[in-house]
Amino acid sequence: MNFFSKTMTLNNFDSVPYLTYNSLSEIDFINHAFSTRLGGVSTGEFSTMNLALNRGDNPDSVIENYKRLCKSAGFSFESLVASAQDHNTFIRNVTAENKGVGIYRPRDIESVDALITNTRGVTLVTYYADCTPLFFVDTKNKAIGLAHAGWKGTVGRIGQKVVEKMTAVYGSDPANIKAAIGPAISVCCYEVDNACADNFLKMTDLKPENFVFPKADGKYMIDLPECNRRQLVCAGVPEENITVSDLCTNCNSELLWSHRATRGKRGTMCAMMCIR
Ligand SMILES: [Zn+2]
């Protein structure tokens, strides 16, 4: 397997691999990671690092996968709090009371596609297999956020909403927010039909000619990371504070879970982030 990225580092490849953003690793008060499909104990179509408890995998294997990933990437298993993603744009402010929810304690809420916190020692966990992960760090007020932006969440402007929510709840100034986008299915591989593309073409304030590309056969290629990047800029995050991953999930399907590459027979990756 060839790995090359200018934006991300592949850590612990020989044991339990995980990716980190070079730009976020510079921030000393957080820990962050993005899992791969390698280094777990799941079998069959979930081989081997699957973090989804809701896709039919053996729950004991999934919990073991969490423990392995936590150990490898330096997180406490007890500190994890999961989202409950359904392609909407609800954002949950989590605290120490929510530790374990969706992982070793039952879900207590439906429809949460983004998590934010300013509590130390609480690890946010969100899920991906082509959809776009969004990482947010307010470097001044010490608050963080993770969001899941598939095409619906992107059209719903979930990234913009997270910036607004961090401003409202933590007093964050968007100028102090550092963000990272991806790894996701990228413009090389993300083809959609006319009905889906229409939603993106309507986002005229973001100049859709930069992320919607018509093809000769009537279909469209969509650049989800670029559409999300433009939303963050629109919300006031400085361009130089935003890193877009150069890894496409579909192009790197030996390392990363891709819904398209596996035709849906797959495990799920997660993003993790906490304030130390
Ligand atoms: Zn690709």
C-alpha cells in the first residue's frame, strides 16, 4: 500500500494505524485522530477496524476496536461520547455527564451530526465512510467540535452552523478557529445525479462553479470538501486556518473505508478529538 499525503501523517502503521492532521498536531491542548480500516479485530466485511455498533458487526469486536484505537492514539476509552448521525444538522454541546453515550452506555438522543465541547477530558466521536469530517478548534477559548457532512449535511450547511454554535455557546471568534476537512470522497470520485447536484447549484453565495462540475453524460462531479471549505470561510474562519485533506476515501480504499468502493459492504471509521 502506498501512502502519500502533504496534510496528514499515518501513525503506528505496524500496529493500530490512525491519521492526524499536521496542522492540528501543532495545537498542544488537544488530541485528535482519524481511524483507518486496519488494526482491528472485526471479521468479514468489517475487517478489521470497524467502529460502528449499528451495522451488524459483533459488538464485542467493536468495543475491542475502540479500546485498541484509544490505546494507539492516546485517548481514554472511558472519555468517549458518540454522535447519533442521520444526515441532519443538529449539534450537541457535550460535557463530562455524557461520557460513554452511544458506546458503553445507550444512546440518549437521536439525530446528532455534530458534537462540541469545552470540557477537558471528554472525547468527541463522529463517524465516516466517504462523508466529510469537519474538525474545529477554537485556539483562544479552548473549545472543539466535530461534524459529519455528507451531501445532505453539506447542503444543510452543518459546518457553518457549528461555527455559529461555538460562537453562541463558547464566545468563539471565528478568526481564532482552526479547521480541518476530510478525508472524504473527493471530486475525482464523487459523481451524483441531476437531482442531487441541483441542491449544490442553489448555493449561489458560495459560487457553485467551484464545486459542481457538469459531465458530458448529464451527471455531475461534486467537490464536497471544497463546498465545506467555502462555508467555513463564509462563517468567518480565515482561509489560512483551514486544512483540506488531500486523501480521497475511494482512491485510498485499502487504507480507508469507502461506501462507494465497497458498495456498502463495509465498516465505519471515526474521528476523535478531546481537550487534554
Ligand atoms: Zn478519488
